[in-house]
Amino acid sequence: MRFLDIIEKKKDKKELTREEIQFWIDGVVREEIPEYQSSALLMAIVLNGMSERETVDLTMIMRDSGDVYDLSLIAGIKADKHSTGGVGDKTTLALGPLVASQGVKIAKMSGRGLGHTGGTLDKLESIPGYRIALSNQELIDQVNRIGIAVIGQSDTSVPADKKLYALRDVTATVESIPLIASSIMSKKLACGSDTILLDVKVGEGAFMANQEEAEILAKQMISIGRSLGKDVRAEISNMDQPLGFAIGNALEVIEAIDTLKGQGPKDFTDLCIYSGATILQQAKLCENHKEGEDLLRKAIEDGSALVKLKELISAQGGDPGVVDDPKRLPQAKSITPVYASREGWLNRVASRELGILAMELGAGRAKKEDPVNHAVGLVVPHKIGDFVKAGDLLCSIYHDQPLDEMWLSRLQAAFGYQDSACEALPLIYKTI
């Protein structure tokens, strides 16, 4: 089999066989196919697409390119949740303990952030002592004992996706629905859970720019999961503004803690409750969505969700004292307030630009090898549709280095105003 023939075939808009896809992925993992040839095939896929059968085959072959977790020794239904990435998306930190407090088994493998989107592992590593690496047996024992573990995927899990994603990132081949779907689902299926809830973000701060594309991606991933007998559901949610108020690792940990105390931002709390009720339904722990929401609101009110968060942190070597004393988390050297320049209703709170600005403070990484400063970031206490007066607090900047005028000008420009009232944005557009 010649790889050049495979490139030619996809260039001519023909379907690849499973054997041809297997040949490609084996060659990528073994580094036997040059990157320039893989790049050519990736571009042909971007331009000509893949059939549903090709996408499922690619997903499964990538999944099987490395270790696949066996969670069969964990009692009960194992649930997983994945977000396609956004600004201020600290959902796992609150949602995981929330549903685990009701008996859902969560064995979650999370990733790091790159660019303007934050990563769950970076947030967890802002908790002193938190250990993101567990052996398979430690993972199983912990979930059986307390119902939840949140770790990083091993280096030997889905190596094909790691190599292909790095190549896609530098060859303008990221934005392809079959490639995105197979990348996400190969990792989720390697994690071994019984059910998966997908949060597909849409908007200017997300990979999916419009709702139509987001729905196509969601349906593609659901189809992949269901072809393997998995209960996969998806939410299409808004990322035209940050989720919650906090952007930055330790700041987002604090906001997740506040949410489990019943003091979190309304949009973030509502998303956790809504998503959590869907997970409870998938785990067959409630009859309907409203019953699930009621159970989760009660778990916040009676403190059981907060207790579960402490158990998670403690079990993985972290300092559970951060839950009661946020000053145990990394602290920025300076906090600088920024005030509204005029009166009006906010019609723009640009999540992508705010995410990039937080990254430039050190809260994220432009390249994989960049270090992360867990203490820095932004807190933006307003949403689109809010009325502000000139001089009202617009944003608090947590930083270690001096701020230059150009950076501050970009921050002000991330907010837009209008003279008449405007509607608040919906949180969840659709559930599939």
C-alpha cells in the first residue's frame, strides 16, 4: 500500500477504506509517514470531508492507537462530560463533585489549555499538592471509594491524536468537523465511561463560530458514540461571553468553590445544574430533568456537593483547606481595577479577546511548552445586557507584572456599549 495513493484517493473525493485509514494512523504513530504527506491528507479531508463510516473508523483506530482504560471494576454507571473549550469554563470543578454527591461515578481524564481556552488540569494544579497522575488501579480504587477522580490522560493514551493535532495546529487543518469529532471522541472513548455528555460551545470565543456548525459536530459525535452502544448527548451552549466571571486558574477554582457554596454566578450555576440533571438521567438516578435539577440544588443547599469537592482534593493529595480559605491558593502580586468608560447597556463582552488578554498575563499558554502562572487572570462581573454607569467596576486584573497602556486599551475595547436596553444572551441554545 502506497500512502501517495491514499492522498490521491481523498483528493479525488473518494472514500478511504478502514485498511487505508489504519495504514495512515499506524504510520503516524510509528513516525514512518512524513509529516508533509500527512499534512496533504489532512488538507484533502478538510476540503472534501469524510463519510460517517470513515469518521467512525478514524475514531476507533485512533482510540486503539494507545492505552484504553478498563473501568469495569468500578461499580455502577460511569459518566463523562466534555466541553469543546471556552473562556472561563471551569465546569468540571463544580459539576463533577455535584453529580458525584448524588451517586454518579466520575472517572474523568482532562486536558490542558492552549491559546485563549483554559484547561481543567491547569486549574486543578493551582491547588497545592493536587496530583493529576494516578495509576489505573488508584483511579479505580478512588472512584469506588468516593465516586470521583479527575486526572490527566497518560502519555500512552491516544498517541495518534496527539501527533495529528500538533500537525493540524500548524497546517490550518483544525477546522474540520470529521477531524474534530474523531479527535474528541477517540479520547472520550479511550476513557472507558458508559455515558458521555458533550458541551459544544458556540460563539466568538469557541471553535464553532455558529450554531449550525455546532449542531453538525454534536450530531456527528453522538453518532460515533451510539455506534458503540454509548449513551451520548450534547448541549449547544453560548460562548459569546465568558462563562461565569473568573478567567484564570486559581480564580476559577475559587468561583467553582463559591458555586458549590450557593454563591456562584447565575449563568455558571445554571449550566452546572442543567448539565448535571442530564448526567443524572444518563446514570438512571432520576426520572426526569426537573427531578435531577431539584436534587442538585438540594446538594448545594445541604453542603454535600462541597464535601465531595473536599474529598476529591484530599484523595489526590491536594490541600482541602483551599475550600474554606482561598488565600491558600496562589495569589497575584497586584489587583488593578478597570472602570467603565461610559454609561450604557453592555452589548459586547468579547470572550475570545478577554481569554487572549488573560493568556498574555500568564494564565494560559500560546505554545504547549509555555509555563502557566496559576495566580493571574481577570474577573469580569458583568454580562451582555447589563446596565453600567461611567466609573462602575468593569474588570479586576490579577497580575504579577506591570500593565502597559496598549494592553489596557485592548481590555477596554473588549467591552461594547449601546444607549438602549439589549437582551441577555441565552445560556443553552439546544440539547440533542
